[in-house]
Amino acid sequence: MKTWSPDSWRSHPIRQNPIYPDTEALNQVEHRLKGYPPLVFAGEARRLKASLAQAADGGAFVLQGGDCAESFGDFNANTTRDTFRVLLQMAIVLTFGASLPVVKLGRMAGQYAKPRSSDTETVNGQTLPSYRGDNINGPGFTAQDRIPDPLRMETGYFQAAGKLNLLRAFASGGYADLREVHRWNLSFAARSPLAARYQGLAARIEETLSFMAACGITSHTTPQIRETEFYTSHEALLLPFEQALTRIDSTSGEWYACSAHFLWIGDRTRQPEGAHVEFLRGVQNPIGIKVGPTTEVDELQQLIETLNPKDEPGRITLITRMGAERVAQKLPPLVRAVQAGGRRVLWICDAMHGNTISTAQHIKTRSFDAILSEVRSFFDVHAAEGSWAGGVHVEMTGTEVTECVGGAHQLTEADLCNRYETFCDPRLNAEQSLELAFLMAEELKARRSPRVLPVAAAQ
């Protein structure tokens, strides 16, 4: 392998890279960012890597969720709290369904840059550069807003730091208490149109928590009941920002990307000889690779070899994004090839990106039924191939937006105009996210093999 350094990506071909008109201003921002404290720490990334290794071996399940692209305008405690809260609610339901610990991974505190399918967009005959996320340019459809501005990276850094401070407080300060989270789920189950279906599962969780309390296992006696581990993730798209926040770990002497615990390479930037692969090759964080319908077996094998030549457990997460109608055809050959190569990877399902459609009014949306169908097909493929379906990835928010159609409340295209707030891709709202968790819990519970007692124990 060639020698790696935090800036070696600059000699590789790059895609989805903004062109800054003021290179001196860009250099100044990068210099300042290099002097700022890291947002996350190497030890935290190592703990996450160990948890992902456990999930890859079937000993845990991963829930990754959050905004398509975070907005500077949504920087407030309530928005952060509400999304964190729904992820906790989803996690406790999935924990019960899978009978496994759930690794909680937020698309939060850094998901400020977004790849686009086109460099430009046209509205009413006017063509401007595409919006690429608040870390790069503005969402307003004006020439000034769409100019890449390096100062936005600094704003993104400080907003990420503020969100991380809140998330750490929520995770360790009692807000994540299992009993409280379950009370929120009871409230959801009671008001859902599918109340009877969900209340049965909610009641069984209640019985489990009550039994634990009777045994003296409560938030007062057991920190694991009162606190939770929560990690952050985002796409490693804006490489000047990522390089500036890359640090040498003082305990191991290795390089870590300190902008988030987990970074991934998108479906549009996973070229084996490209700049994004080169950058992530050298940092020791756990990393993800988006695997879309155009991914070829040889390409995927090359990526895994380049990014994890020592086959380190927990290093590679493959995030599939096929679309509900293509999973059964496209996914099995990739799973077989990875297994044949003896590679230890974690597979999780992004059921959002392959199921984006446009209405007659040119509004992007996603169907709840298609999302659920892709998750089920993902489970089916892994069951058939003898591999472990280790998690799900959802774009969601803790607020009651109306961006995806379907779900228990049967949102239609006519409802989209009520609260369509995303600047990029449509997200599941809080109710739809919880509904998906309950349905997945039923699926996981039904798929679990019954435990057979050994003969001696049965006697």
C-alpha cells in the first residue's frame, strides 16, 4: 500500500467536491479548524468499533438514524432532543424484538454536507449550482446563497460541538432511563391507529421491566438502565473539513477522524482510486460503505481490501441501498462474494435512498410500504444466504413532518404540503419511525430461532 497521510487524498481524483472561489479564505478556515479541539475521541471510536464487531457476529443490532442533511436553522435543543428521543424509543423496541443489545448511531452533529446527482438545478428557467448542504452553501435559490463559502465549515464545527454536548448530557444524565423511554412508547401505542397490535408488544416490554425492577435491577442500582451509549456519524464528503479534524491518538499513535465516531463513503464517491476512499483508508475509525444497485462484486471486494487489509473486526459496515424491487436480485451475489472471501463485515439496510420517488407535482417522497418491504427483503436475503442482517439505517426526524406517504395514519400525496420541511430528501416522521420499529421488532422476533435446551438441562 502507498504511504498515507491526512492530505494524500489531494493527489487523487475527487467527485462531489465544491469549488471555492476564494482559496485563501478556504486555507484560513482549514488552518483554524486544525487548531480546534476534536469533536469526538479515539477511545470512543474504538468502543464503537468493538460494538460493531459484536453486531457483525450476530451479538447485537445496529440502529442508525437521523436527518438526511442537518440544517443550521434547526440548531436548537428541542430538535436535537426530539430526534434523540425517537431513536431511544425505536432502540428499546428493537432490543426486545431481537433479544440483543442495540447499537445507537445518530446521523447527527455533523451531517451538514450532501452529495447531489447533478451539479446544477433549474427553477422557472433559472439555473444555479445545486445545494450541497449547509457546510458548503445555502438552500435558498439565489446566486449568492449557492456560492460555496468556507466559513460555513466553521459554523458546522461549532454547531456539531453544541449538539454533541447535548447528546452526551441526554445519554448520561437520566433522560435515557429505560423506564421513561418505555412510558413514551406506551403513549405512542395508545394513540396509534394500530394500537391493539402495538399494545401487546408494549405490554410484554412492561412485564420485562417490572420483573427486572422486582429483582432490584432499576435505574437507581444499575447505570445501564439509566444511561446509554450514543454515537454520531455522517458521510465523509467534505474532505477539507475531515482532514482539518484528523488527529493522532496520543495512546496508540494512530490517526483518527475526530469529526464523528463513524464515517461512511457514499454511493457516488466510492471509487477505489478516488479521494474519499484514500482519505478513509488511513483513519482508524469504523467506516461504512454505501452499497447501491450499481455496485459490482469486484469493486466491493477491492474496496474492502483497500479499506481493511487486515480484516479487522468492526472496521467495515456495508450499508445496502438497493430499492425494494431490486434487493432480491442485486444483494445475494454481493453477500455470497463477501462470505466466500472470508471477510468479517457488518451488513445493515438503508431502506430509504433506493425508494425515493417524485409526485406529479415534482415533490420528492418515499413510501412507508416500500421502506418496510426493502427491510423485509434484506432480512430474507441474509436468512437465505446464512449471513446476519445486522441493522437498519433510516432518515428520520423527531418531529411530525409530512414527507413520506403511508404508515398507520395513511399519509397521502395531498398531505405532503402540510409540513414538508426537508431541504434534501424526505424523512420518516416520529410516528412513522416508531411504527417501523414496532413492525421490525415483530419481524425480528418471528425470525429468531427457538432455543432448544440441551438434553441434560431438559432433564
